Amino acid sequence: MIRGAMEPWHLLILAFLFMMLFGAKRLPDTAKALGESMHVLKRSLKEGDAPPASPSPGTPTEPASVPET
């Protein structure tokens, strides 16, 4: 539909706007956080959509405490 929507000068304008909005000091931290969140997302997708295993209703989650005598 739209031809040439993302030309190189569009990317330069976007980069300039990000620099003006967030400042040069915050951009590396923002990029690092974005990369880490993408890593977590890819890892969770690789593990599958199965919900985490929950213990069966009859299985205790903590060991029973033994009264001291």
C-alpha cells in the first residue's frame, strides 16, 4: 500500500526525536532494558505455553513440623 514508508531519512528523524525526548544518557539504559525484556520473552516462548506445574491437592507444599520433646 504505502511505498517507501521507511526510508533511511525516516530512521534518522526517529533517532533524532528519541535523542530529544529521552536524552543521550538514558538511551543506553533503555536499550538494555528492552533487550533484556526481549530475551525473557523469547525464553518464555521457547519453553512453551504450558502453565507451571502445580502440586496435586493431596501433596503438602511444606514438610510437616515435628514437635520437639
